[in-house]
Amino acid sequence: MKRLATVGDNCVDIYPGLGKAFSGGNAVNVAVYSTRYGMQPACVSWVGEDDYGAMLRRDLAQHGVDISRLRVMPGLTAQTQVELRDNDRILGDYTEGVMADFSVGEQELAWLMEFDIIHSAIWGHAESAFPALKAAGKILSFDFADKWESPLWHTLPEHLDYVFASANTDNPWLRDRLQTVVQCGAGVAIATLGENGSLAWDGIQFWKMPPQRVSVVDTMGAGDSYIAGFLCAIANDLPLQGAMKQGTRCAARTIGYHGAW
């Protein structure tokens, strides 16, 4: 199996209505979910020197994630306020904390060269490392989430093998956008569509995958778990359709409980 490292954003998801807090964030979530498939991932990020930072490091280590490059910095760990409405998560106030100044330094970049697949996301502040990682032949994945207007769409796709983003429905605008992303140099562009499944364009044809029908408790982490399942399939050399199927199953498992994991 190819080795996976995730880079960038982490946060603690705080549910005032439940009186609970859960470790989360794209890089953290994808790393943890990948352990469901036998992956031994690493996470490169920063946390604060507060109780939430200690909780996040402890949770990751307990799930088998390498935290040797998860640095503790002076300041606050990133936090997101979360509200549940009809079992759908609504993100409220966000405190970026120490992650506001995060970057991939030379030592972290050299360490990432030991991995085969590198994943980051729109809030991860890791995009500057991608040209060098691409030149080194790494498999690169990036999640734009629902930030379709981000300027990174103009500069990053040429360095990416797998581009992820989220939308609501399969429509002509979305299909055109996915095709454009691949025309700009990306390998495959994938849109997760929530209850409508997922859609991918590989430069030759579109691939659709229906959702797995389950009882929804909390949608937090659904997209991240899809990505983890997908990338673990790629790590095992499964074809695109098999990766989409495994991503769908991983997401279905995640939405059956509160919190990301």
C-alpha cells in the first residue's frame, strides 16, 4: 500500500447544543478515516498549547496517526462552533488560532518526500509545497470544499492528481467546471454531492456514484471520509469507479454518529 500524509488544517468542532467537543479538520479527518483501511498515515499541522491542542494530539495518536510533525505552538488551537439542524451540521464562528500562520517549512517538505500520497485542503495553507511535491512524482490530492471562487482554482490544478470539491446537484455548470479543471492540468476532478452521490471527470468520461442510503445522525466529516476512502483505494491501485465506491461507503459510515470520528 502506498503511504499517505495529510497537511494543513485541524480544528476542534464544538457543539454547544450537545455540550461536547470533537477533534476535526480536513487534514486530521482524512488521516483518521484512512486508518479504517489499514493505512498508517501522518499528519503535518500545528495545534495550540491549550487543552484542545492536547486533546487533538491525544486523539490522533490513539487512532494510529503519526503526530511527529504535529507541532505545538504558542496560542490557541483552531475552533469551529457547530449547530445541528435536522441532523445536518451548520458551521458557525471559526477561530483559526495558530493555524493562521501555518506553512510547510523545509524540514516538513523533506519529510513529506518519504510519502507517496499527499493531501491538503483549502484552509490548509499548504499549497506552496505542491509544485515541489509534484516535481518529485508524488500523488497529490486537494479539497476545495465549496469554495468555487477561490483564486487557487487558477494556480493549483496543474499540480494535482485528484481535485475534490462539494456541490449540491449534477448540472451542466458543474460538469463544465470539472472538465475545465482537468483541462487546466488536474488528473481527475471529483464533486461530492451529498445525498446525490458523487460525480467525477477523468478527462475522457464522467463517472457517477449513487449514495449509500443510511440513517443520518450528523453530516460532519462526510466529505472528508469520502476523500479518505477514495485515496486509500487509490493507494491500493483500485480504478476510479472502485475508489468512488469505497469513498461512498466510508462517508455512509461517518454520518451515522455525532462528530467527525
